Amino acid sequence: MKDIRIALLDMNNNKVNQGFKNIKEISETFQRRYVGGNVTIKTFDVRFKNEIPEIEDFDIFISSGGPGDPHEGLEWEDKFARFLDGIFEHNQSYSNKKYLFLICHSFQLASIHWKLGTINKRKSYSFGVMPVHKTEEGEQEFLFKNLPDPFYAVDSRAFQFIEPDYKRFEELGMKIIAIEKFRPHIDLERAVMAVRFSEEIFGTQFHPEANPEGMMENLKDEKNKEAMIENFGMEKYLETIDRIDDEDKISLTQAQILPRFLDFAKQNIVNRTNVLM
């Protein structure tokens, strides 16, 4: 019997967020289906209460998206940076690996911390169901195994990761796994949408936890609706609403990426021993 401990890092700064609700639901589904021990789930309010989990107390960490500028320079960001280094260094030293999934705001913070490229403000807020394109490395990514190219995911961001430092990626052994849609008529660099930070650490700029119900709830926010119409036009907005629950779009993405990450972590956790490498 092997117990698994999951820490959910809430980056929403005391704001109600559909994405975090979805993360909890996916984690609770994993909890119900786990055979062989107990799964405990604990939430940490990183930004509002300055809470960070102790690395040794948990096996799996999922760090959410959230609003605002990833360059605020507040105390909690320093604690989160130490947390990132702690996970990375632990996994280099011990066989009992720690597994971390970083979403949107958390993904941006990690990319800034490890100096992987430019994370700057977009010209306009992006919100909608976007095609995400795999890179060559992404074609080999097991979390994307059952997804087409491109696959579809919910995008919700005011900031973006562009101009990756490929030398830095090579130095740290990290890989760009996905990029945003190529738009030749727009003179802007394609943003990085997913990074394999290590075998145990993965991150996405998009929201793999999103589901059609949550997307519809978010579109009740006038800011999100206006951003989607501005980016895609009214016709595309109406088409998206009509097809939002298609089984081959965000429902497929939600069913694959985070559940596969949790299953991968589980398989390694149940077979591990707590010894030095």
C-alpha cells in the first residue's frame, strides 16, 4: 500500500477561479480511482496568504494559473522561486522524485526564474479556444500522445513567453514542447505554449484543466467575451460557442494532459525508494 500526497498551489490571489475548481476536480477524480493506498489533497493559497508547501511533505504539486503581472517582485514570488529550485535540486539528488505541473501564471514565473526567454505583456488580452501546435520534441511528448496536431486548448493570458534562449534551454536540459498558432499575416513571434522542464516538471501556458462548462462560465465575464471577439471576430466567437463541447477539442485536452501526468507520477511513486542517487 502506498499513499500519495498532492499539493494544489492556488495562484488566484483570493479571486474565484473556474480553472482552480477544475484542477481540484481532476485531482479528486484521481483520488477516487487510486487503488493501493490513500490520496490526500491539500490546497495552498500562495499569493493571498503567502503559503508554500514543504517539498518533503508531498509527492505531486499542481500550481495553477492566476491573474496579473508575473514580474511583481513580491515576497511570495521569492518563496515560490525557492520552491522551484528545491524541487529541481531534490530530483537531481534523490530517487524519490517530486512531480510538478505548472499552469499559465505559474508557467510564466518558472520561465522567468530559470531565465528561459522574454516574458512580456501582450498587445491585447488573449482569451479563447486556441489551436496549439506541437514542436518536434512535442511529437514525442507522452502527455500529448493521444492529441492531434494541432490540438485545442483554452488560452487566457495578458502576458506571453517569446524569444526563447535556446542556449539556456540546452544548458538546463529543458525542451519547448508546443507553440501557438502560426499567423503569417501578423508580424509577431509565436509564443511558447508548453515546456518540458525536466522528466518530473512540466508546464503549459494554456489551461489543460479547462472544460466546456468552465469556458462558458468564463464567457459570462464581459472582459473575456470582448477579448475573444477582438482576437477572432464575432463570427469565430459564435462558431466557438457552438462547438465548445466538441469531443475532439478542449474536452479531449482536459481528459489527456493532467490525468496522464498524474498517472505517470503515480507509477513512479509506487515503485520508488527514498535513497540518495
